[in-house]
Amino acid sequence: MAREHSGTPSGTAAPPPEADDESVRRLEQLIARVLRLGVWGSAALLVAGAALGPLVPVPGSALSAAGLLLLIATPVLRVAISIAVFARQGDRAFVLVTSGVLALLLTSFLLGLLGRAGG
């Protein structure tokens, strides 16, 4: 008699597929919401900065800069949320990989700021 392999370690019960599907669906919805809010918020700041720029240069350029910063920060926030979700799910491999991606993103931003300040 052949023994079926369920993909889970011996002696542990696999979570019901519906629970897994539901958590993935919620994660996708959360990430979609974060990305949508980030893009719309960035667009609003950029439009406000463009509209105010000719009238009041300093606040207009500050709003535009904030819009660009939000646009850049949105995918970084998505990576950070993914780390938290993977940690809650107990998926150490994805926590490690995603943490590496976040570290690379933050390092590149830091190096960009240091290069800009120095040059």
C-alpha cells in the first residue's frame, strides 16, 4: 500500500486549504489597499505641489517632494507588510528573503541620501 505524502511534517496537521486561501486573499487585499492609497496620496500631493508651485514656490516644491517620497515609500511599505505577514504565518524562509529585500532597499536609499549630501 502506497503512503500519500501531504507535504507537512509527520505528526502535524495541515491547515485547512480554505484558511490558507482566506489568509492569502486578505494579504492581497491589504497590499492592494496600501499600494492604491500610496499612489492616490502621492498623486494628490504632486498635483497640489504643481498647483501651488507657481503661487508659493517653497510649499509647492515641498508638497511635490512629499508626493515623490510617498510614491517611493509605497512599495517599501508593501515589503515591510509582507515581512509581518510571513512572520505571523511562521514562514521563516520568506521572512528572511523579504527582510533581505527590505535591507537592500533601505541601504540604497541611505546611500543615495549620503551621496546627495556629499556631492
